[in-house]
Amino acid sequence: MRRACKAIIGPLTDYLEGDACKEVCRRIEEHLRGCERCQMHVDNMKVIITLYKRWRDVKIPSALSMRLRKIIAKEMSVASPSSKRLSKRQTRRKK
């Protein structure tokens, strides 16, 4: 990741929420014009925010919610070896 990309990560949340000052907005927008990778990242974040706002009040049946949580936990443990170590530590603490 380039230094310029790292520089926009910090204020990105404020930018997306409309809370960043004009100068920060200008720097981020200037960077995004020249960085396709960051532009794709920001576009994806905007989609996620939009979907969340649209669907946050939808009530999911508890059985479905539990199944989804198990699937997500399983996927995260497969994707991240450090998650497996954390799970083992947590298991040891519970004993």
C-alpha cells in the first residue's frame, strides 16, 4: 500500500459520513481520482453503508440469525489462522 493510500484511511470514515472538513475532503477526492484501488474500496464501503442503512431495521428470525453467526464464525476461522489460535485460547480459559 502506498503512503498516499495510507494517508486517506484515517479520515475515510469521517469523509463517508460527511463529517470531514473541506480540506480533508479535497485531499481524499484528489487521491481517489488517481487511485483506482482506493476508489474501488470507497465505492464498496458506500454500498455497504447504503445496504446497512436500508436493512438495519429488518428483523431476522432468531434461528436464521444463529445459523448465520455460526457460518460466519466458521468462515472467519478458516480464513484467519490467528482466529484459530484465539479460539483455542478462549477454550482453555473456559475450562
